[in-house]
Amino acid sequence: MTTLFYRLTTDGRQLPAALDDAYSGPVASACWLIGGGPSLAELPHRLIDESPVPKMSVNLSGTRILRPNFWTSYDPSARFHRSVYLDPGILKFVHRRRAMDLVPETTYKVCECPGTYFFERDGQRGFHQFLSPTFPGIVDWADSMVQAIDILYRLGFRMIYLAGCEMRVRLSDAQLQCAAAAGIEFAPGELLRDFLGRAEQAGVDCDTFDALPAGPHYHFDEQKHVRAAANTDAHYFRIAQYLRLSRRSLALAGLQLISVTPGSRLNDYFPYRTVEEACGQIAQVVGDPRTEPVRGLYRQMDARQPAEVGPMRDFKPHNWKAPRVAQVEKPVPADGELVVEAEGYQQAAGNARQAAQQRLRGALDAVGDAEPALQEMG
């Protein structure tokens, strides 16, 4: 079986990793996808961090706010943090051409980092094939968020909550006031590039905007000149439209994208929930680790199924024969509390001793039954 993800060694050896659908379950597995937008700092990110589903960040997203479980990037390795590459608690997914890059501030190669997996890219995929397990690579639409969505889908996730994903770049209040003084107002949904064109016609050029305090472009400490910001905004617009055009593919694949980012361009095309609503939905499916009881569980012996659920019975598929598996009876101590360490091997050893004793008795009985006949023959 060919696997999508693999490890790489410094001498080029490829080690397959069976991660496809590893995170799927009996219900749609959920994951947070963390973007770098300034709104992340304003969201109740502690609820996201404490929720019982994993988080995936892209590039520098989440820096100094939350620690991800998964991470991916599209840009060169030198742009990111050593503490991500060398953290064994973060699974990294990186295109193979980054394998021999140096980890920032070290002499280590990216492929030497713990929990780092590589993949091939596929730049020929169309919107109707956006999510398809038949492709041997991860979709390459020149965007890290799209790359992350495909990775999460291949890992088995079917519900992705998008936080800090405004998919737009805004000017600061000072820059907007400067344009307003020249009679230029920012229209809702307008691309920043179009706004700057109108402002320039009114006599307010990009250098004028750059001389003013810039609005927050990310939730971390990074700024762009206004021309670069306009290019980024156009890129975000393109990706939002790509995802809009891929909605049928998403539906056929059973993947739900849910925005928890106020003011995101994606909110025009995908469902929006507050972080609190998303956390409530997650807790309803997975459980709420903040409120689950503890007392008495170590003395619990019976199955804990919902009270309203009727009887259940396991069936085998028609004409299907399951492999034989030795059943080990669990001892029930007098105090009603199982000692987990002794639960398996002690009982198994006792059963093995008992079986050996029975075989020995059978052999002795057989010898005893045969003894008169042997004496006659002798």
C-alpha cells in the first residue's frame, strides 16, 4: 500500500508513515485550523486551546497565543521558528524539497526533526477534485491554508473550524482617515488594491499611507508596506474564491468548513459560528474535560452507556469468519476495584497454568489406561 506521508533521512532514505485516516472516528473528527489574522488575539482563544480536539497552525499562526498539535508551511524554512521544528509534541507536515533545509538557528536538517513528515505536491488538481484520496500528493494552489485543509482531510478530519482566518487585509484607522479626508471611503468587500487605486487618483499615494501607522496585519508582530499588503489581500481574495468554487467537492468528500472568524471573507460562503458555539458543539460530541466527573470511576465495573439507549448486540457480517482471539477473563477483587497493572498478565498466566495442568492430567490418564495392554503385550 502506498502512503501519502513519509519520513526522510539525511541520506535520502524514505520511510513510509501510515497516517492516512489515522484521526478518523465513529463521528466526524474535528480540528481547529489557526490562521495568522489579527482577530485571533481578540477571540476567546483560551477556549480553543482547552477544547478536546487538536489544533493545526500554518506558518507563524498561533505564535504566543496557543501551541498547535499539527503544523504546516508553504514558504522557506528560514521564515519559521526553531521551537516548532524541534518540538516533539507538534506533528510537522512539510513538502519534501524542504527536507534538507537548515532548522533556523541550528545546524540540524529539517528531516532530522522529531515528528516531521513529508509529502509530494499536486499542482494540477481542479476545484471538482479538490479533496480526493486518489491523488498521490497534497494539493498545490500556492497557499498554506489550502494545503492544511487537504492534509487534515487526508488525516481523517471531517470538520474544520477556521479561527484567525479573515482572508483580507485592512488599513489602519489613521490610513482610512487620511483617505476619507480626500473623499475616498472604503467600500464593504472592496479589494485593497482597488481602494488604493481610487485613493491614488484622489492624490493619496501608497507612500502617504506608508508614512502613517499601519493597521495590524497579523496577530503577531509583523507589518507590510501597503503595496505588499494589497498583494496579500488579493491573494486572500483568490483563495476565498477557490474555496467557494470547491464547495461541491467539499460536500462530496463530507468535509465541513466552519468559520469562527468575525468579518472573514469566507463567511459569505461558509457557515459561521462563534467560538463558544463551536466549543459547545465539540463538547456535545466529544465530551467536556472541564466538567467530566472523576470520583468513583476506579470502582466502576459496568459499561457506561447513555441511559436512553436501548439494548445493543454485536453482529458479524454475513458469511464472515472472524479470527480466533483468546479471551482473558478479568479478575474481580473483593473490594470491586481493578488493579490495571495486574489485570491482564496475572489472569493470563493463571489460565496458562491451568491449561498446562489439564493437559498433563490428560496425558497421565492416557498412560494409565494403556498400561494393562502394555503388560499383556510384554
